[in-house]
Amino acid sequence: MKLNRSKFREKLKETLKAVLPIIAIVLFLSFTIAPISTSILMAFLIGAVLLVVGMMLFTIGAELAMTPMGERVGTTMTKSRKLPLMIIVSFLLGYIITISEPDLQVLAQQVPSVPNMVLILAVAVGVGCFLVIALLRMLFGIALSHMLLVFYTVVFVLTCFVSKDFLSIAFDSGGVTTGPMTVPFIMAFGIGISAIRSDKHAADDSFGLVSLCSIGPIIAVLILGMIYHPENVEYVSDSIPDIEDSIELGRLFIQGIPTYMEEMAISLLPIVLFFGIFQLISRDMKKKALIKILIGLAYTYIGLVLFLTGVNVGFMPAGNYLGQVIAGLPYPFIIVPIGMVIGYFIVQAEPAVFVLTKQVEEITSGAISAKAMGAGLSIGVAVSIGLSMIRVLTGISIMWFILPGYAIALLLSFFVPKIFTAIAFDSGGVASGPMTAAFLLPFAMGACEAVGGNIITDAFGVVAMVAMTPLITIQVLGVVYRVKEARLQKVAAHEYISIDRYGDMEIIEL
């Protein structure tokens, strides 16, 4: 029980670090330059409480259930040595786990041109297909940089045949898919597979699964864009009714809970059924471990319900309204520095980013410190958000940013250690955490509505811009690491040559 309490405290601390900066910024803005109604502010604060509790329970549940499930399935499946079975199971896993991704649920509800479930299922198919591709890469030892180059070339070729109104949505889909549900499961799945391999590159190849799985949704949604046409659908912004008293405010949240209970039950049911069938066939899990997973699934379900209720009823409408107010000021360009400040603190407070920076520090043996890594990511994301706000105000196409950004990232992949490329592309979705889809995207949409822009083309793309930042930042640090390593090797070689000039007796005297 003591361990459980410490785990709760740890996850609560992480969640508060992610959410409190946003709350503080919103309160500061609302009391200074962006006045908002009391009802909207109160709904935002209640939504923030539900979001904190929901994220805490969800992350605990994912750790208790998703990670061990992923490792178990990956290890058992690889032991079978049956390639057709491995392909089928990998696809089903990618498909099923994506359906319950909370970030994807949030995004789908904001896309007016495609029914929620159609978008979610398309993205799930994309993840499933590319999890199979990632599996084959691990089994056959194919270079990640080559695969990234090929598939991103396919992505950018497809953009030529899709309406511009769908481009931002497609790239956003890739960013939100690698969220708090998908990442732990897929990474654990990769660790389970690599554990079977005995070669020296097995551990390195466990990285890269997430990066490939984030490409699938982009391709899937681009293909979907050839069928659905967002220009024919009018966007309706989120709104909060004019609430007269606290009872009415409470009723607003209570009425939303049953809706999300049903949605999450439908989303999580395939995961439960899949693992139940898997356990009946394999029968290799002890009763204690099975109970732990069931408890984790319960935490996951409750956390997701509270998270989505807080986001949809309180957080997103408030973010949307705040964006409208700031962009409607006589000096609308102030939204650029405000967005940059929000972006800086959002990525700085992401728990997954903290884990990532420590990981890079360990890999480089301290040559790239966690502090330097964190500062680089924070500045990079701040710049990304600033550029996104400029897009909102000016209507510049996202392709002017995405195309050169990915070109630079792919070019760098041929000049940095392989592990840096894998971590960089894996961490693209790490930076675009729950707060990006829950607050920054509605914020951009509200601002776009205020300036009379096109919501679909100008506001969407925030998640994609944030997800692109680590691709460049981490690989630039990889270049720095390679230069430092080469310099140290040169110094070591010079010292060796210098010593070699002396005889044995001279060395003893020295």
C-alpha cells in the first residue's frame, strides 16, 4: 500500500507540473488583457481539476496494464517464430490500442468534415499497418533512416493529390496518435520483441517503432482526404452556455460524464477482449499479474472518462474563447509571444519529456546534459507555437513549414548516430502531449475564428508543428555529440602517440 501511495504522489506531481503552468497563464491573461466571463472561468477550473485527476489515474493505469501487456504479447508472439501470426497480431494491436487514445479522441471531436469514428478508425488502420512495418524492420534489421526517407517521400507525394484543407488535419493526426496510451504499449511491445533477439543491435532497434507508427495516420488521413471534403462543412466552435449558478454549472459536467463513459467503454472493450483471448490461448500469466492488469484497466477507464469530461466541457471551450479574445484585441500579434510562452511551459512540464532528456543524457554519457536537452526542446517548441500563431494570423500554408522541417530532419538522419535518429523521431509525439490537443489547438481555433481565417487550413497544424520540433532538436544535439566524441578520440590518439615516443624506462621516470 505504501508503494501505491508513492506512485499516486509521483503521478499527481507529474500531472500538476503539466497542467498548473497552463492554469497560471490563463488566470494571468484573464485578469489582465483578456477578460472572460465568470462561468467560462469556473468551467475551466473545474475542467482542470477533472483533467488532473483523470491524467493521474490514466497514467497509473497505463503503467499497470498497457506496459506489461505490450511486453507480454511482444515476447510471446516472437517466441512463436510464425511470421504470419506475428503480422496479424501486430496489426490488431496497433488498431485496437489507437482507438482508445485520448489525444485522438480530442482531435476527432474538433474535425468538422469527418465523422469522429471514421477518422479514429482510419487512423487506427494506419497505426496497425505501420506497426507491422516496424515489426518487420526489427526482425530483418532494416535501417530506420532509409525507411523514414521512403515513407515520408510517400507522404509528401500524397499531399499533391489532397485538398489543402486536409493537410493540417493529416499531420496533426500523426502527432496525436503517439500519445499516452499508444506510446507505452508500443515501446513495451518493441522491448518484448528485442528481448528475444541476441544480437548487439537488438536494444537499439527497439527504438523507432513509435516514429514509424506516427507515419501511418498521416498517410491514412491523406487518403481519407480524397474522399471527404472539409471545405463543404461549416465549422461550429465550442461554446459554454450562459450559466446562472453553481448548480447549473455542476449539471453541465454531470451530464457529460455518461456520454464519455459509453465512448470509453466502447474504446477499451477491444483491448480487454483481445488480451482476454490472448491469455486463454497462452495461459502464461500468473494470477497476481493478471489481477494487476485488470486493476490498471479500471484506472485507465476512470481516468479517460474524467480526462475527456474535463477537456471537452471545461478546457477546450475556455481555450477557444481565450484565443478569440486575444486575437480580437487592437494588437492581435500579441498572440504570437503569448503562444510561445505557453508552448515553452507546456513542453517543459511534460513528464514524458523529462524521461526523454534523462535517456539522452545516459546514452551520451553526460556529453549532452538533460538540462541542455530540456532547454533545446522548450525553445524549439516555443518557436513552433510562435510560427503556428503567425500561420493563424496570416494564413500561410503549413507546407511552407512542414516540408523544409522534415527535409532537414531526414537529411540530419544520415549524419548522426542511429540511436539519435530513432529517439528523435520517436519523441515527436512526446512533445505534443495531452495539453497540446486539449488547449493549444482550441486556442488557435478561437484566434483563427476571431481574425476571420480558415479554421481547417490555418488553425489545425499546431500539433504537427510541435511534433516536428524534437526531430530537428535532438538530431542537432546528436551532431554536437558526434563532434565532441571525435574531438575526444583525436585528443586520446594524440596522447597515445606522444607517450609512444618514450621508451619503457622513460615512461617509468615520467
